[in-house]
Amino acid sequence: MAVSSPLSSRQTVAALLTLTAVTGLVDAVSYLRLGRVFVANMTGNVVFLGFSVYPHSGLSAIASLVAIGGFLLGALLGGAAATRLERPSASLARHRGRRRDVARRRCRSPSPASSRSRRCPSQPLR
């Protein structure tokens, strides 16, 4: 399912190029400072894991596995958090149910006030 962007085509391209440059910078710094592992892109870690099979490569299989495992754990936790935030909580559902009940009671009770200004069950609640 495609999501429409609030940005123009030119702004979208500029944002993507900026993100690409920042990701490259993060990977370059992490490769040089964290012992030859990438933290922004996992493709390099998978390649290094394959190269580490050769004993004289100087690359650590453990470092690559830790980076890949950390990435997977972060992706799982991020996905779980996003799923939880998308679902309405039970308290919100109870609140909506109470609002609906109050609206129904108001529509049933006779009132001298104009019934046109009231929200009745035939009208959807927001």
C-alpha cells in the first residue's frame, strides 16, 4: 500500500539524498571506530561474516554477528512498539464506549432544546 507524501517530488529527493549521506557517514565512522562493523546497513556485516570464514582475513565473525543480532533485536522491538501504538488501548475503547452511551441517552430524553443540534445514534461519532 503506497503512502502519499506531504512533500513535493523535489523535497522527497532532497530528503532521501540527505538520509543517504548521513547513513554513509554513520557507517564510515562506525567502521573506522567500532572495529570494522557497520551499524546503519547490514549488507556489509553479512559480507564481512562471509569473509571472516577465511582465517587470515583479520575480520571478526563475532563482531559481525553481534551487529546483525543487535539490528534484528532493534527491528523486532521497533516493530512491536509501532504495532502497539497503532492499536487503540483498552482504556481508549472504554472511553469511546462511554461517550457513545451518553450520546444515546441524550437523544432518548425529551428536551425543549432543539434536537437538530444534538448528535444521535444515526449520526456517526468521531
